Amino acid sequence: MRNTIILILCLGISAGLTAQVGNNSGLLNPNLVDKAELQGLPHVSESLAQAIIDARPITTPAQLDAVLSASLNADQKTEVYGRLFRPLNLNTASEDEIMLIPDMTGRMAHEFEEYRPYSSMTQFRREMGKYVDENEVARLEQYVFAPMDLNTTSEEDFMTIPGMTGRMAHEFEEYRPYTSMEQFRREMGKYVDEDEVARLESYITLD
């Protein structure tokens, strides 16, 4: 029994270290929440909630910002981003997108870019931990992800993509090796619609 508990703990620690998407359980994802949840956010009216839904799949923070900017001012958007955010790609997000993270500073935005390319969240935590304490690293982590290579990422790491199912993680691996993103789109299109393929694709890369 004791050995079993130790094994479970080790597996849990391992999963936390290898995850490619930050622990964002404190933030809602604009692609996955329903209209009622959106309307429960500060400054989000019924019409704005519908505009967010109509914009799906939202694949970048800039895309979400464009939707919110039609109705909200900068301070109102910042308040929303404390509750709702589209995780940004650590390797490709613009400085403007990084600055959308609430309480982000120009210095930290620079550090985000300084350590590119990121291969894992472990790397992100280590590098950002040089500048801020672990609580702030954990807060920042909610807003980011490290893109996953289609041909090398584990099923366990694919499961950290928001809204991922075990079936789809298995299908990601089933068609390896991938030689193009078009191949990925074609194969995943057998199981989910075009919008969902685009949403999933936004978390991956093919080196």
C-alpha cells in the first residue's frame, strides 16, 4: 500500500513538471465557457458574451482583445482578464499580447521573450523564478503555454490542452509521424469540426 501511494505521488509530481499548458484552473477559457458563465464576468453584457461565442475559435489573446475592445475600455478589459483569458503561446506571442496579462510590467514582458524558445513549462517556471517569487510565477503561469510538437509530445502532455479528451489525445498520436499541418487538419477533421481542429492546432507545432 505504501509503495502504491509513493508511486501515485511520483506520477503526480511528474505530470506537474512536464505539463505544457500552465495551471490555469483559476481562469476561464473563452472557447470553453457557456454564455451564462460569460455574463457572470464583470462588464460582460449579454451582447458581449454572444460576441465572444461568435468569435470562436479564439486562438490568440489578441483575437479576444479585439472582441472586448469593441465594448470595454482598458481598465474594464484588465478586470475581465483577471477572470478570462486565452492562454498565449510563449514562443510566438507579441509583446502587446504579453502586456495584456494583468499587472504585467515591461521588464517581465521582456523576460518572457528573452528565454525563447520555450520547450516546457518547467523551463518557464525556472527562468521566471529568477525575477519574481513562486506565487507570482504561478499567477503568470495561468496565462501561458509552451507549444507541443506533434511528433514527440506525450499523450499525457497533450491532455493538458484545455478541453482535450483522451480520445483526441490518442488520435494525435495515432497518425504519427506528421509531415505537415495539413495532414494534421485532415486526420483530426475525421473526428471534430473545423473550428475545433483550429482550436487544437493553436496549441501545437511541427518541427
